[in-house]
Amino acid sequence: MTQLGGVESNARLPSSRARSPLQALRDRANTVLPGAYAWVTTVALPSVQQAAPLLARVAAFGALVALVAAPLFIDERPRVGRALGVYAFIGLSLLSWVALGSGLLQSRGDPLLSALGAVAFMLYALGWGSLRRRGLVPEDGPNVIAGPPLQPRSRPPALVPVVFGVIIASALVPTFLAFRVADMERGLFAHAVAVLTAILVISVGSRAALSLGQRRTLPPSAERLNAAAVPLALLALAFGLGFLWLVVR
Amino acid sequence: MSKVIDALSILLVLGAALAFSLGVAALGEHHDLVSIYWLVIGGLVLRAAVELLRPRSSSR
């Protein structure tokens, strides 16, 4: 939250006072829309069951109020906005799930819907990152140093965003597959593995995608291949053992 | 040659994602040993990709 143009936690944006609530919601659509989808699919649907306790319903409604109210405060009172959008919304959603208890597990809905809800929560979290407001550019910041704009030394190839998108899509596949694990213990392990592997794949994949435009910083090819020799040899050994296992079984 | 290694590193990352996906899918079919096998494969593939992208310096 410290980048230029980002939503500072304790800074006020003077030009935002004239904005209407509708404009505030529109400008924060990157958080409101995924948050609303996540709320509907993962909080509201389990909470409207007949067996759902009152606390779960109240907490779910409170989460919705916090979600909608957060953008209205984010400019005038950023701390309040963040407290509502991050802590109140997530906390009340958690409270609703806790109040549902075993009812949440018994009312397993569509796995695809749950998976999309999880992705929506991820987008909601990303939306609360340092995204600059519409129409605001970093050069308008009060602490910017005047001078000619710094030009990038090189531009990444056009292929980089495509590669990065494919890598992100492939990293999310285990997250979707984890929702197909019906067994409770295995399902929990599958979700943990899916989250961990998604983080690892996106972390390494983003570096791989960006390296397409930064060859000068990398060592010679032979050194790179030599460095990967050990894991590649272990990989060949593992494939060999797997093949042997298939033959013997 | 550098382009080939860059492409290889990206393929390894995608291969790791595929192996992790197979591991999670095997969990759903109650094939625990197969799942562990694919998760280990995915870890090794990802490790190879990391080494291609950021090889440890030999001057240390």
C-alpha cells in the first residue's frame, strides 16, 4: 500500500469529496464485484438454509453491509474503509461459517461454484492491493520529484502477458481439482496442496515469463543447464522408478 | 540457445503445474501413493525451472 497512486492507509485524496456513493462503488468495482460474487456463492447460499442459525445469517448480512460500505469510506476515511472492507467483511464471513459449523460441511453445493467463489475471494484480496484510482497517475502525487519521465530500458516482448496468463491459468487448475476431492481429510490436504502449489507455480512462472525480456541479467546458457542438471537427473530417476512400478504392478 | 532455455523453463513450470494437478486429482481418487509421486515430480520439475532461471553462482 505504499506505491505511488496506491490507496494509502492514512492519506486522504482531496479530489474525492465530490464523488457520489454510486461513483465510489463504481471506482471500487474491482473489489465490490468479486466480493459480492464471493459473498453470494460462499456465505449467502449456506446461510439461507433452513437449518442455518440466526448468528450465521446476521453475520452474513453484516458482511454484505461491510462490503458495500467500504468503498464509501475509502477516500474520506481510508482506515475505516479498509477496516470494513478487509477485516469486517472477512471476519463476518468467517463468523458466519463458524456459526454454520457442521451445517456448512453437510450442505456441499456445486463444487464448481465453490471453486469460483474461492477465486472471487482471491480477486477481492488482490483488489484491495495498491490499485490506483481511476484517472489518477503517479506523476500527480504530491511527493513526486519533478523532472523528465524515466523511460524503461527495454520493453518486454508481447508474448510475456500471454505466457504469464497461461501460467496463472495452469496454476489455478489444482485449486479447481481440489474441490472434487469428496473425502474430508483428503479434501483439506488437497486444498492446502493446491494453494501452496499455486503460489509456487505463479512465483516461479512470473520469473520465467519476465526473464523473456531480461536475458542480459542471466548467466551463460551452459551454466544455467549445469545448475539444473541435478533436479533433472532426479526427475529422470523418478520417471524411471514410476515406469518400473507400472511394469511390475 | 538462451531462448531455448527460456522456453524450456516455461515448459518446466507448466509441466510442474500439470504434475501438481495430477497429484491433486489422484487424491480425489484415493490413490495416495500416486498423488505423492506426482507431487514429488512436480516439486522436482519446479526446482529444475528455478535452477534454469536463477542458477546458483559457481564462484561462491
